[in-house]
Amino acid sequence: MWEEMNTKALDLFREGKYEEAVEEARSSLKEAESSFGPDDPRVARSLNNLAEMYRSGSRQAEAEPLLLRALEIRERVLGKDHPDVAMSMNNLAGVYFEQQSYRKAEPLFRRALLVFEKVHGLEHLSVASSLNNLAVVNRAMGRFPAAKPLYEKALAIQEKLLGADHLEVGMTLNDLAGMYESQLRFKDAEPLYRRALEIAEKNFGPFHPHVASSLNNLAAVLTGLGNYTEAEEILLRAQKIMENNYGVNHPVTAVGLENLAEFYEGVGRAEEAQAMRARAEGLRTGR
């Protein structure tokens, strides 16, 4: 009974039926508590699932007590070095991160990393994921020298286990490049964004929205480097991809038009910038 209810809640959530999923997850939690007792690992699973649904709905304050309880159950029943305990730590740390409580998130991310290293060894995808989490929170705290080696370690693990052209490798490259970009280290960011673009093209083909996103990232650093000709070409290519995928009148294409407008403003081409902003505004307002 509980397993069926739990599966149904997750299926509803994947189908985008948020309110129905939350209601089913609450029922699943009650069923787990009444069938197995309040301290059973299956109760922790239900708590975790409901909390993650709350997180997706930006209801972090409601997710936090559920995740705290799930973590307490798992630590007591499974032991402090169990992978499910590390998963609960990561989820709770994610809530704190989303609340910008970085000093509460960081030690949980560190503890989760230590558990995964102890259970799986130093070269495992769970370890790479934890390294990325820790890098992200350090970056958010402005601790860039601490974040850099964490990103690099995660990247090395992913490349070894998944191959150089895997999408997760591309995501980590984007994250590291984004950190460099935020520091105005455009020369360091450029080759990473170019690699991420190549990975996106290999996995999705040259005309996919993910490729357009990578193109926009690269254009930003090229603009920072003063390579305006290539930056414009790339922004126009990204916009063409989005228009081909969604149509020229879809509101999502307004984002690319605004990127072009910002670029033209930055290089002193005011008339072209104004035209792009007018088009974007028209798409957003439906006029």
C-alpha cells in the first residue's frame, strides 16, 4: 500500500501535477507512519520526497523540518556513514543554500562528501556531485580560491568515469567558467565555455536550445575580451536556434533579443539595441 502511494506521488510530480503530487505524498507519509512506526527508514523516504516537492515549489520553510526529521531517523537507524544519510544532508544543505544560509549549508555539504568518500572511495560520481555542491556554496560565499580545486576535482572524476564529452562534464565546465566570468577572468573562462559548447553540440546537435545557452555564455566572455565580431555572430546564431525551435513570436525568444540589445548598447550601436528591445517587449506583451 505505502509503496504504491509513494510511487503514485512521484509519478504525479514527474507529470507536473504538483498539488496532486503533494497531497499524495502527504498521504504516503501518513501511511508509512501508521504502518511502520515513526522511526522507520520508509518514513524518512516519504519525508524526503514530500520535502523535495516543497523545495520545487519554493516552499523551503516547509521542507526544512521534514528534512531534519528524515536526517535524524536515518542517522539513528542506518548509522552516520550510510549513503542515505549523506543524501539527506545534501538535501537539507540545498534548502539552506536556497535560503542563502550558506554557513549552515557548507558543513552539511562537507559531511555528505566525507560519507560518500568513505563509502564509495575518492573516485565516484556521488563524490563528484558533492564536490560540486561544496564548490557552489564556496563560490556563493565569495571564496573563489576554495571553490576552484573542488570544481577541478569533480571535473577530473567525471571525465574519468563518464568520458570527456558527457553532459555532466559540460555542466561542471560551465560552472567553473561562470565563476571565472564573475571574477572578470574572461581569458580563463573562454576555453571552458568553448569546451562546454562542443559537448552540447555533440550531445544535442547544433540546433538545440541547450546549444543556444552555451553560445550565449561564450558570447558574454568574448564581449568581455573585446572580441565583438565573434560575440555578435554567436549571439545571432543563438537567437536563430531559439526562433527555429520555438518560433519567431514565442516569448522565450525575447531573452535572446534582450541579450542582443544589451550587446549593441555596450558597443555603442544604440539604434540596433532599441530595435531589439522593442521586438522583445512586443513578444512579452503580445503586441
